[in-house]
Amino acid sequence: MNTDKIYAEHIANEYSKKETTKVKQLRKLDAKAKAPANIFAYTFGIASTLILGTGLCLSMSVIGSGIGALVAGIIIGIVGLIGCSVNYPIYKKIREKGKNKYGSDILRLANEITEE
């Protein structure tokens, strides 16, 4: 076994021009259609969870004390709960928009792949 030959082929593969296959194009389009929804869902979900946690900490007097912290904590916690509750429906709408935007290209490419 010639390791120098294997190493040389590996280096040559890194510098050679890559052909983009239809399957790779299909994966890229699929990722492009879903990426905005995923980015929104993670960002909004994390923010809502942090808001909910802050509200819980305030209402349990972990941070702050007194009746004002309790009331503020309940209000902030409810805002966080609402954010967590609406995250998935908003995600579905954004994902559907992405599917509608790139759907025809994805279907055309998928049909080309399956016909070959």
C-alpha cells in the first residue's frame, strides 16, 4: 500500500474543481427553503424562554424582592409563555412561505433526478 499515492490523491481532490450534482443542488435548495424558518424558531424560542425564566426568577424572588417583583415577574412570565406558545405556528408559516418560494424549483429538480 502506497501511502504517498493516497495522500497525493487526497490533496489533488481538494484542489480539483468539484462538479455540482443535481442531488447537491436539491439539498442546497431544500436547506435554503428551510433556513429562515429554523433561524427564526431558534432565535425567538431562546429569547422567549429567557423572558419566561426571568419572569419566574422575579416571581419566586430569586432576583428582586417584594410585591412589585412578584407582579412584574408574573407579567414578564406570561409574555414569555405567549412567546413560547406562538413560536411553532409562526415557524410553520415561515417554513410554508419558503416551500412555496422554492417549491417549483425543488420539484423540477427532483423530477429530473427521478427520471434519469
